[in-house]
Amino acid sequence: MTRIAVVTAEGAKYLDARTIETLPDSYTLMRRAGVAAAEWLHARDERSAAVYVGPGNNGGDGWLIAGFLRDMGWNVTVHAAGEPRTADASRARSDA
């Protein structure tokens, strides 16, 4: 049986902040999350995806996932609900 840790929103923010303290910047964490998600998806037997992104940092994660999947040869369509409103999300869209 696989165990999945569940945390509250407050707990997730705390863990993010603690992790970011060990990295050069918050964008590095966003890239790591994007790579991990793209690799997990790529291990499945799909090769196309629709990615829905919002304007915040979670949307930035989505932009990076989409870009990494494209780099792996996937057919990816991104649906954006607005323009990025954080520096990291804007950078992620540019990098995707």
C-alpha cells in the first residue's frame, strides 16, 4: 500500500518556505517541481497533455511542466486563465 502524506495549506506553505531557504531562489524550487512532475507523467504511457494554468506560482509550475513535456516529445496545449502575476510565473512562461 502506498502512503501519501497530507498536509494543510499552512503546513505546505511552511514546508515550501523551509525548502526555499536551502535553495538559491524560489524559482529553483519551481523548476524542481516541474521536472519531477514531468518525469512522473512521462513514465506513464501518454504522449499528449492539456495543461491548465492560473496566474500565480502554481500556474508557473504548470508552464514549466508543459515545457519539459514538450522537450520530451509530447504534444502539449496550455490553457491560461490570465497573465502571470508573479515574477516566477512570468519567468516560467518565458522558459516554457
